[in-house]
Amino acid sequence: MRVLLIHSDYLKYQTKNKTRIAEELREDQKEGYFTDSLVVFTAVEAEDEEKPQEIVQNVVKEIEDVFSKIKAENIVIYPYAHLSSSLSSPDTAKSVLMEMEKELKNKGYEVARAPFGWYKSFEVSCKGHPLSELSRTVTTQKIPQKPEEGEKEES
Amino acid sequence: MRVLLIHSDYLKYQTKNKTRIAEELREDQKEGYFTDSLVVFTAVEAEDEEKPQEIVQNVVKEIEDVFSKIKAENIVIYPYAHLSSSLSSPDTAKSVLMEMEKELKNKGYEVARAPFGWYKSFEVSCKGHPLSELSRTVTTQKIPQKPEEGEKEES
Ligand SMILES: [Mg+2]
């Protein structure tokens, strides 16, 4: 799994057209507006198929770790296939994203999840401080020692 | 090289702190605001070190291809290390990004390039139509047959 974590003043999205793998939505899920969020752009990868539960546990740890440092108000899980060139099946992706949401909610966070399989317009801001933009590769392995924050310095 | 191409109503950025690999900037480069742009988020990768000129030629072809279909007004090259877990050296990245800018300008496009090696706040919008969000892996190989547009359908 690849994730891009953005500490954001605001994120806004609106669903446009469905793709053939679109999840069914209630009317209130078709658009969203969130402020002071940790936005977790997420690509579920082929290699996550084998042990999706472990991937969920590990990404939740990463999200909690970053969230505790930046003190955002809420978490928004945003499906983002463009972070990987080796994607899981859509079914696995959907279920992993939903499990991430559930797990984080169980831990007491305020969590939203943007719809899977829809074209969406969006606007996002990134605060620009060193921890406001981080990426991680999440595997089933014990999470490796993280490189120094700010390691990706051309962003 | 990994690129994420966003057809954007607007992109705004402002430089914050320098990193140790920051490029020197003129005052007018420290912030930028662009409308109706094709924003090219770009990560130069380790394997691009060998033949950077070919990578530049190939990514320029990809950009021209997408640009011709969406009819944006201008192109913004935006360094984005978070798209890859295997980056080139900062020197190669800088020079590849500058060559992309130069090459596209030579071809007559209106082109801007966001600063390399600075923490930046930014805001970006994505229009949400099927070609408004595409990612590509660019190599020195002949560009492979592209998958159908909209292939990354959970985004
Ligand atoms: Mg991105």
C-alpha cells in the first residue's frame, strides 16, 4: 500500500461520473467538505491481497503516528490509485479502505471516507510545514525505521 | 519517472522553509498562482539517472499528448518526490525538471516550474472529468501502449 498524508486546511470533493467499479452511495456521500484534516490518499496494491488485515493494522498505526504529531481535527481516507502502478483488485481495495475507516473510528477518531470508483472533482490545500506532506509504503513486514521526516525534500 | 497529471482550475503555492537541497530562487519565484493548468507532479527516479535526456524526451511527449486532449492554458511542472519510493539524486532531479521546462518552452507552450527543495504550502483543484487525473510511469523504453484513459478508476 502506498499512502500520501497531507495535513490540510480544507479538502472538498464532489462526485462526477461513476466508473464500472463504483461503490453505491447515499445522497449525502456524493460530496464532502472537511477542514483541518489529515487526508490519507491511499492506493491498495496487488501485494496487499495476501494479508489485507495486517495491512490495515499497519497503515492505521502510521496514520495514528502522524495524526498525533500534527494535531489535525479529523481524518479523511481518500482512494487514490495514482500512487501506484501495481493495484489490487477493486474488491480488495474497497474492503481495505472500509476496514481502515472502521478501525480508526473504533479507536475514537473522527473519520470520513471519500467514495471509491467515482470520478471526483476536488480541491485540497496543504499547510506546507515539514510534517504536512509525507508518503509511506505500508507492507505486512514490521514497519521499518522511518527515514527522517522531511526526507522527500523536493516536494 | 512517475508523473501525476492534473487538469486544474487553479494551483497556488507559496514557499516556506528551505531544505538543504533547495534551489536558489528569485523573489518572484517564491509564490505562484496559475489557472486552467495541466499540473505535472513529477518524481525523478533512480533509474532515470542513466539516460536523463531520453526520460525528458519521453515525458515531454506524454505531456503534449495529454495537453492536446484537455486544452488547458498552460503547464506547471511541480516537483513531487512523494510519487516514488526510489528517487534520483537531487542534482539529477533538478536538471531533469529544468530540462522539461526548457523543452516544453521551446515547443511553444506556456510553462512554469515550481521550486525544487522547498517546503511549500499549496492549493490545487482537479476538474474531475475522466482526463483530469492521469498517472504515468515514464521510462527510456519506447512508450508502451497506454491503458485506457480512466483506468485508475478509484481516484
Ligand atoms: Mg498526489
